[in-house]
Amino acid sequence: MSSTDNSPEHKLYSSREPIFPRRVKGKFRSLKWVLMIVMLGIYYLSPWIRWDRGPELPDQAILIDLANRRFFFFWIEIWPHEFYFIAGLLIMAGLGLFLFTSAAGRIWCGYACPQTVWTDLFILTERWIEGDRNARLRLHRQKKMDLRKFRLRVEKYLSWILIGLATGGAWVFYFTDAPTLLVDLVTGQAHPVAYMTMAILTATTVFFGGIAREQVCIYACPWPRIQAAMMDEDTLTVGYRHWRGEPRGKHRKGEGAAELGDCIDCMACVNVCPMGIDIRDGQQLECITCALCIDACNEMMDKIGKPRGLIDYMALTDEPREIAGETPKPVWKHIFRPRTILYTVLWGGVGVALIWALFARADIDMTVAPVRNPTYVMQSDGAIRNIYDLRLRNKHGEEREFRVSVTGDDTLTVTLQDSDTTAGDTIAVKADEMRIVRAYVEAPAGSKAATSDRTEFTFWVEDGIANERVSVDSVFNGKGQ
């Protein structure tokens, strides 16, 4: 293909044009404000909720104890070997995302995703400082950097940095005692890792929520590409009733006005969209179903005296019904259908299993690791000894004494190294700690266990105060015949 020097240059890629959403009022915008306040409040305030955890740990309700690889949530304590609780919660989160997407489209993206919540917060501060959409557009298109534009830019970026700093600061508070860390951060005595973490989170928060914004949802997030598998023709999602709105036009009076649809092409739905799309063009990958276009369109319909709902939550199955003048399906029929019921049952089943496991577990725990080098030791009196390493976990908030015993063969006896009693079967474990102790199990000379290759038996650990017992099966190795 040839070209001349006078032909215009055609660019394969164009630079990004920033989006400046207009302020809008309505029930969906109000719902988003409420959810934003609640979720940001939970995130920022949770580390400051106090909870008595005894003398060894910070009195913090939600705590991620990386040093001991434990997680605390009010009265719940998750130990490293109980990672299945975290796995279960992740499974529930995935199933919940499938459930809500199949019922109401990208409702997570539009209302609860951290990217959406923080972007809303950044746009709010930008609007407070620079004005609504038209004012921000004029400021953006102003080529000259005068004193006013410079001042507004500094105020905006400074407010964004403060929001990012609060976000990073709140995150590090989850890993240690929040009041103590705050003092250390202010006085410069905190660990360098804390400052580094806050700096990284501040920069990423400002970039994702203030600069990249919709680009993260369009190009970085994989969910828009996956959501189609979760949706079907009965999924409720934001759509435009083209059969009612077309042909669109601004002319409302005079010749030809009766042939026009309800859409007056005011662009209100486009101007409020944080993704910068036109919902009238149909379903698009960029749409996060935040429903702000519904509020904007309803506001305009009220002004021109037309019925609301030109843009609304609807399902594909409703379109032919409404075009034919029939009543669409009730909302509950769209929500309660085989797919959503299946997701609900699976989600609830995992939740019930986790709750049962949480309340069924004991506050003491033990794991047994036989020492097989050597397999057994013969004592001077002919007795056979096996050695085991026991890991005893005390999940109580105070120190407890645990008594260890064995059952399965009456001739077997157990003695603990560094035992706290002359009997040699009791040892103390500090609050919320795990202690490794060596156990010596002996079979007298000539006994069945001493002369057999393998004898199955059971370790028991008992908390005398709470009367709790747990057991672990093991094997005693004798010298054989």
C-alpha cells in the first residue's frame, strides 16, 4: 500500500484519554457510598479493636503473627497445621464470586472490589479539589501550567498520597500491636520492613486508584475474561432497552417527534460511567455493572416526564418478552435457578464443614514423629526402648501442664525428657505455644512388645484443668524373635 507525503499519518495505537465521571445521585450511587464507608471502615479500624490475648501476645482482635505462623480473629486462632481453614475460606470466596456473578453479573466488580472502592475514593477527592466533570475536563485540556492548576494538582496528589499512606499503614498494623507500631513509626524506631511495606503499598494504591483506574479492570484483571462462563441468559445485568429508546434524538417537539424513542441522546449515562463506555452499545467487557448509568438515566427520565427504567438491571430472556408487550419474569426467578442453587449449596456446605471443624477441634494438639535411627535401643536390663518426638500445642491463653500416657499394651511405659514430675509423664507448655519434647517408650524384657517386630499403641495427651484429651496412633518396634 503506497502513501504520499501529504497523506495523514495513521497511528496503530492512541494515547489514553483520562476519564472524568460526572457526579450523580440515586439509589445505586447511595448504595455504593454506604458500602465504601463500611468496607473502608472495616479495613482501617480493624487493627485497633482490642482483645485480651494474655501476657505473651498483643491485645489485638485481628492479628497475623508471622513469627509463629498463626492467625488470630477475635476468639479464633488458626495454627500452621490448620491451613485447611484458610483453604476453605478461599474456596468459599471463589464459590461466592461464582454465585453473585451468575445471579447479578459483575456485582463484585461494581460494588466491593478493592480497585473499585479505592478508585471511588480517589475520584471523590479529585472532585472535591478540582470540581465536577466539566471543571476537571477544562483543567485537563488547559495546556498552560499556571499557578491555579499547579496548586490544584499539588493538592490532589498530596491527598492521594495521604490516602495511600493510610492504606499502607493500616496494612502493617495487622501484623503487630497497632498502638505500639504507630509510636515506633512516628519516632523512627520501627523496623525498616515496615517503612518499606508502607512505601510500596502507598505507591501501588496511588497508581492503581488514582492514575491507572479503569485500565486495571480492563487490562490487568482476568475476571472480565472469565465472567462469561458464570453468566447465562437469565443473569441480571445492566442493559439498555433499545426497543424503547430507539430511534434516539434530542428533538422532542414538532414534526417527527412522535417517531423518536425515549432516549434523548443526552450522554448522561456515558458521562457518569467510571469506565468511559456507552451502555447503549450493548454488553461490553469493560462494564463493571456499577449501575451509575441507571441513576443518571432515571434522573433524566424524571426531567422529561418519561418512565424510569430505560437503562436497568435486566436479563436477556426478558428482551423478547418486553418487545412483545409481555410481563418479564419476576426477579426471584432469575436469581433462584439451578445454577445459583448449586453454587449456594456448595458454598453453604463448605461453610458448615468449616464451622463444624472449628468447634470440634480441641484446644490442645499433638503430633508424633518416631526417631528411627536407631529403630530401637536395648537397655542393660534387656528392656527395649523406642524414641519419639512429640509436638505439644497449647491453644489456651495461659500455661498448662499436659500429662502424656500410652494405651494399647499394658506393658508399655512412657517417660518424657525434661519432665516436670518425678513420674516423668507431665510437662508444662506455655500459653499459645508449641513445645517439642522427647518421649521414651519402653517395653520390659521378655514382654510381647519387646519380642515382636511391631506393636500398635496410642499416645494420649491430657489437660488436667480442661479435661480435654487428644490421641495419636503410633507403632512400637521390638527386636523380634
